[in-house]
Amino acid sequence: MAKTALTAPLRSPLSRVADHLAAATRTSRGAVRLAELPFLAQLTVRMDAKGAAAEAVGLALDLQLPLQPNTVVRAGELTALWLGPDEWLLVGPPGSERELESRIRQAAGDEFVSVLDVSAQRTTLLVTGPRARDLLAHGCSLDLHPRVFGAGRCAQTTLGRTQVVLVARDDPRAGFWVLVRSTFAGYLADWLLDAATEYV
């Protein structure tokens, strides 16, 4: 008997609240804009930051991996986040994870490198607008003032009691990425929507 594969269309973790996120943007008159950036490629990369592999991988990606704690480097469609002395999160366009992993492994050659596709682990919320920092400050213990957490900074922190990776985009008007585990994404979206009612 032949087996039939059942395939369902991809559904993002926040598809159920997409309309609510858009409505919050409208009702806040642009003070806060909320949206999901679903299905971004996300790869955890670990290797010796001072080793030959790090330089080779940077050249292969045309992206210098950040070496300063809690910083971000962006080149084209790729963004690299510093997560630890030997750990980065590489974020790219949807569907690029296999190609990126292949480029990293080929560039590293025989040098040690660990590459793990964690694309399905998290989704990304985009938080922008003139009151974006104020909104995030409601539930984040970090000092989000631009002098402290300005463009090109990232941190592993909590937002509304949810573990996230928070990224200040390279242009202040581009706002923030909030990378959250898919299983907590609905809760965090509801929290943001509730906190955003202050600006309606």
C-alpha cells in the first residue's frame, strides 16, 4: 500500500494575532507599530573567535562576525548577533538556512565549527514607532535609552517575563527585533498588545 504524505502550508506562530497587531498599529496612530517577521533563517554558530575558521566564515558570508559583547553586525540581508565569546546567531532571509549552513561548513574546512539550524525555534516580532522604547521598557529590566542600548546592540533578556533576544536595529526608525521562542510568542504578542493600549 502506497504511503501518502500529508503536507500543510506553513503557519507562523503569530498568524492568529496578525490582525490584532495591525489594528494596534492603526489605533496608536503610528506611535507603536507591531508586526511579525515570520520564518527568518536563524543559525546558531559556535567556534573559536580568534581561530582561522572565524575569519574564513566571515569572508564566505561577506560579514565580519561581531567580537564585542552584545553587538550586531549587518551586511546585506544577513545579520550576526554576538551571544557569547564563541557563539553567534546568524539571521537571514526565509529559506536561506541550508545555503548558509553549507557556506559556513565549507569555509571552516577542517577547523571546528558547530552550526545548528534554530529557525523553527523562534519567531521575530518587529516593534517600531516613536514610542517603541517606552513600550518595551514596560516589561524589560534593561536600560533601553539610546545612549546605552542604541543601534547595533543586542541582549539576551526578559520581556514581560519571557526570555527573548532583543535587537536594536541599525537605524533608529527601524526599531527593534524581539526574537522569542515560538511556544511563548502568542503570550508575548498578547502582552505587547495589552501594553500598547496606553498609546491608543
